[in-house]
Amino acid sequence: MKLVPLSYPLRSLFVRVGPTLFSAFGIGLTVAVLGGVLALREGFSATLAENGRSDVGVYLRPGATSEGESVVRYPGDSSILKTRPEVATDAAGVPLAAAESYVGVTLAKLDGTGTTIVTVRGIEPASLAIHGSRLRIVKGRALTFSGNELIVGAPLSRRMKGCQVGETLTLNVTPFTVVGIFEHEGGYQSEIWGNVESITSATKRPFRQRVIAQLRPGTDPDQVVASLKADKRLPVEMKTEREYFRSQTTANSGLLMLLATILTSLMGTAAVLGAVNTMLASLGARTREVGILMAIGYRGFPIFLSFLLEAACIGALGGALGCLLVIPLNGIETSTTNWNTFTEAAFAFRVTPALLARSVFLAVVLGLLGGAVPAWRASRLLPTDAMRRL
């Protein structure tokens, strides 16, 4: 079976450059929308799930899906948890474990567009030791755990009122002074931290939401989970920090995937119809060419493949245009409500090579779908009828 030379469909793209670019642009916009939503999802997931540590344990009330639903009895259960065998200790033999509080407070946005709920976390000195170099004070100073002091995640300091060094935030009726701005490599950059004793006193919540602990090297998390289930003294369960953060992305990731599916379906349908019109117009202008190809020995299937290749090239061109529109989004900071916790979550768009590859693949598929019917019609033409058409 003799195939139509590759130069034929490729030259046709340049001869009919206007319709080609029109169809490619439609596909490119579809790819750009899909890529933008997926970059949003990738950024949100990367901030939480991918930056969680597997050597840090998070202890919560059984059945709690987030810290907001959890209560760990203090000081009874939290003191016992700190002495468990899987908890690592520092050079002085002090357990690297901290009982932390969690509360959402409403803050006004700097741009005046309204308010949002922000996480305020009460921490202990061991919390800072557990996070180590992943936590960096970039402005001001660290907490001293004496008095009513707060440190604020860098994204919040750029978005919320009262979050700059030296400003005052009021929790309930107690004023707290912001003494530092911090950056964090994990999922805590959208939080405000302070001394747990001060925060629980100000908010009238004399309990803790979780215990966080550095696990000893070689600890098997599954064995810890089984041990806690067998220990009737402690109504708590443990997840690694990575598992916990991954569980916090389910609602947002699902919503973003649903949005991506709906938008891609609607815009993809329009892009496919545009590609169909372009290829049908191209076929109408090239009917005699198809007749000549058949007359010199090319059969229906090679002609079908030739038109399909042309459509795939239009899709690939659209994919490239879409990627060019998406790439500038990489690193742009934004925020949304984490629907698992209903608090502010700041993150950046994340455009990855895998995301771009999926976008180009979708563009080629859209091009093939748009070219399938015109290619089939071209392959079904009779040589004599095709050559008689003007």
C-alpha cells in the first residue's frame, strides 16, 4: 500500500495558513484553559501533599478529617503521646513533640474585596525544632514564647490587613503583636503562629487539636497506627504529615478537576467543530487534488491518513499555542478556600512538563476528532467524480 508523501499535508497547512491558524487558535484556547486549571490544581496539591514529611506524625481524634474536627485531651493524652516510643528526642533527651491548637479567625483583605478565614495555630517550642530549616524567618524575628506574639506566613502578609511586622491582631478581645514573617516549604505558609498557651487563653479554648511529633528513624507508621488502636488509654490515631496533607487536598482537587472537565468539554466541542469546518473547507478546495491522487494510484486509506495527519498537525500547533499561553502562569501566587478546612490557602500556579505534555496530547486528540469526518469523506470520493468538480 502506497502512502501519500508527508510533504502533501504539510504543504497544505501553509497554503491555507488562515484557516489553519484559526482552527489551531481555537484548540489552543481550550488547551490554555485546561492547562490553567490543572496548573492551579498542581500548585495547590504540591503546596500540601508533596511537601508533607513521612518522618513526622500527626495525632488526631479518631475519625477527624481535619484539625478543626479534632480534640486531643490536654494535658493528659498529649503528655502520654509525647513519651511514646516512636517519638524522637533531641540531644538533651527532650521529646520532639508538640501539642498544638488550631482556630480559624476572620481577617480583612488588603485589597478591600472582603474577608476570609485564616488559620491561627498555637505552637510549642518543640514545633519549631520539628520544622527545622523548612521554616525561615524572612522579616522581623522569631517567637520568644513570652507574651502575646505572632509570626505570619509570608503570603498572608501580602494579602491580609494587620499582618505586617509591628501591627496588631486581636483574637477575641486580646491584642497580639506581629513580630515576624516566615516562609515554609510545606503547607503551613498560609497560617499565623503564636504561643499555644497565649492563644488558647485568648480564644477560651483550653484544649489542643493535635500533637505533632518527629518520628524516630526506622519507625513503621503502620505499626504505630496498630499500636494506638490497641491502646485504650489514648482515643487518638496517627497519620504521617504527608498522608494528612494529602487528605486535605481531596475536596479542592476534585472541584478543580470537575471544573477542568466541564470547561474542556464545552470549549473542546467548539474547537472540534472549528477543526471540522476547516478541514471540510480544505477538502472542498482540494477535491480535484484528491481525484488526481486516486488516479495516480493512491487508495482511500492512505488519503484518509493524509488528511488525518493534517488535522493532527493543526492540533499540535494549537497545543503549542496553548502551552505558550499557560507557561507565563507558572509561579504566580494566588489563594483559595481549602474546602476541607474552610480556611485560606495560598499557593502558586505550577506548570510542569507532564502538564504541558498532557495538554499537547489533548490538542492532538481534538485535532484528530475534528479531522476524522473530513478525512473519511475524502477517502470515499470516486476519482472520476472528484476530478470533474470545480
